[in-house]
Amino acid sequence: MATPRAAVLAFLLYYLGSALLGEAFPFSRFSMYAGAGRRTEGATFAVLADGKPVRLRSLTRFSALEGSFEDPKRPTSLGHAVEEARGYVLGHRASDAEPPGPVRVEIGYRRIAWTDEGLQVGDEVTSLRCRAWNKP
Amino acid sequence: MTVSRPRAGRVLFGFALVIAWAGQMHLMLRVGKGPIASESLLGALAGPAGVTFLSVAFLSSLAAFVLKFREATAGLCAFGVLWLAAAVEASLFTVSQAIHHNKLLPVGCLAGYLLGLLVTQNLEEHQREQVAWHAACGVAGAIYAISAYSKLDQSGASWFQARTLGLLIGERQDAMVEVFSLVRRYVVARPALCSGLAVFAVFVEMLGVVFVDPRFRRPYALLTVGLHLGILALLGYFYPAWMVMMPVLAFLPPADEPRPAAGGVPSVGEPQGGEQPT
């Protein structure tokens, strides 16, 4: 069976379109973590509720925010998770009249690095503290 | 204008798009109205009412497309809604404007399919569907190939060093699913395995070019499903729409000829067994 010309042309069109245009829907270079080869350090992203790791979406009605969602001082491939967390927290804030929730929330990072001995895990850095309620 | 019973491949092609759509809407509702979306039109579409409106428009267009009711027009409408939803989704993110990738392979395939339809208006209907299907396969192969290109372009040979994948996995080693944490810690502790997996992933993506040839579509589709299972386990990225669309494109293509219906009249859109790789 001969290779269908339509498939070849569509392949070339999408490949070249993506290479030239980049992120122009529906084209994409699917870069994501493609530039990760330059890194020697990184950072995990963690949400703690009363000191224990939890899914952020198990919490709601956030209040008494202290700090920010600023990116860690080291590059991480989890920027999308930070952005999603920012949108979730700011989109689920408690009303001004409501008292702070009972759950103590810490959002932050743990630094990691790759050395000759392999992966090294460093200090935890809390960038945002707040209060929240557990979802019913 | 008639509506024919769709073959399984068309239904599942649509199903992959529905999966992608559901994932996108879930993400939009999960993120909610972020600080950028606020009071803008895009922000209004990001809430539950907007998601409902977009979903009704998309699903009705997609159903008409699958049923071949004004196929090209319905497909273009579905694509237009997808484009609008992508703009809404992008507005929710303040730093990265990258659009959630889960939908891009099915949407790219739909775009290729529609292009194939639009440039073959002088052909018979079953021939148009074949050309469109091949075009969708070409786009799917290009998506994998461009992913490999991005890694080599941005990271070069350093992509294959153990620290690259080691750091990516290490950032995700505290997974909420315990078995994933165990797998990730096992891999991170073995630098040679990290390098080997990085080479394997880029190799599979570069092979995307073989998807233009029907003889290689089935084995390549299975290979990509394996690749995505590995990506899910090690990096936590779950692309169900890709894992459905690739096997559908490979295993359920349109028939070579329309099957004669009762009375000997050809009925376009009914299954005939599909083309077989040789």
C-alpha cells in the first residue's frame, strides 16, 4: 500500500506550522518540560494542612492569606500546578464576614538538586500561609 | 440531507474529542475565575454558566459531525467552540499561557480531518472520509514528532542526561497515589534508567513520522499507549484523549469502499471491516 499523500501533507503542514508559529491553537510545539535539560536544580510543590500533605481541592473558603504564590527561587517544571493553585485559592476565598477556617494551610516548595550522588532533597520553603475549611 | 448510522471509528473519534472536552471543562471549573479572568467576556465563559453554554454548543456540533449531518459545517462549528474554549482556558493562567495539552491531539486531528474534507469536495463521500482520516493521522504523527523536536531543540543532548528526567520525576516523587511514589523513587535512584527512559521517549516521539503509513499505524499506536502509561506513572500527566484517539485512528479507519445496502444501493458511513495493514 502506498503511503497516503494526504497523511504526508497533513504531517508536513502541522509540523512546519507548529515549528514556525509555536503556541497558536491548534498548533503547538508541546514544549512543556522540553527545556528541562539545562537544569541542575528544581523544586517540588507542596500543600500542607495542619502539617500534613493534602490535595488543595479538599479545602475551601480560604482566608487570612499571608505571603504570595511567587515562584521558587529555583526553576521548577511545576509552574502550571502553582498557577492552578493560585486560581483555585483566589477563586474560593471566604467572605469578609466569615471567621477564619480551622485548618492551618501552608503552600510552599522543597528544593531539590541533582549531584554526582543523585537526587538531593533540600529545605522546605513556605511561601503562603492561610486558613481554610475542609470540604464537607 | 440524510443522517447515516455512524461507523464505530467515527463514534470513537468523537468520543476522544468528548474526553478532551470534559478534561478541559473540568480544569476550567477547578481553577475557577482567577484574577485575570475577572469581569471580562472570557471570564464570564469560565464559570458554570459559560461552561454549560460552551458544552451544549460543542456537543451538539460534534454529534452532528459524527452523524454526518452537514458534516463539514458541524465540524467547523465544533472546532470554533474548541478555539473559544482554549482562549478562555488560557485566560485563567497568569504566567503560563500554554494551553492544556490533553485536547490538542484530538483537536489537531479534527482540524486535519476537516481540512481533508474541505479540499476533496469533488470526490465521492467515502473517498472524502478516507482522505480526511489519513490527514488526521498525519497530524497525529506530526504532534509526536514535534514533541521530540522541541526537546532536542531546547535541551539538545543534555536531554538524555540522567539529571534531566531525574529532576522531573524527583519533583513529583511525593505523589498522592502511593504506588506512583514508589515507582518514581525507584527510577530516580537509578541514573542509568533515567537516561534510558529519556532516550526511549524521544525515540518513540521521533517515530511519529511512521504514522503517515497505514502499515505502521497499529504498532505505533500501541507504542504510544505504552508511552503515555509511563508518562502517567512517572510524571503524572494523564492524556486519556490521546490514548483513545491513537488506537482509533490506527485500528478503525473508514472502509475502502462503501458497503452495498439492501437493494444494492451503496450506503456511505456503514462499517465494512476497514483497511488492513499489509
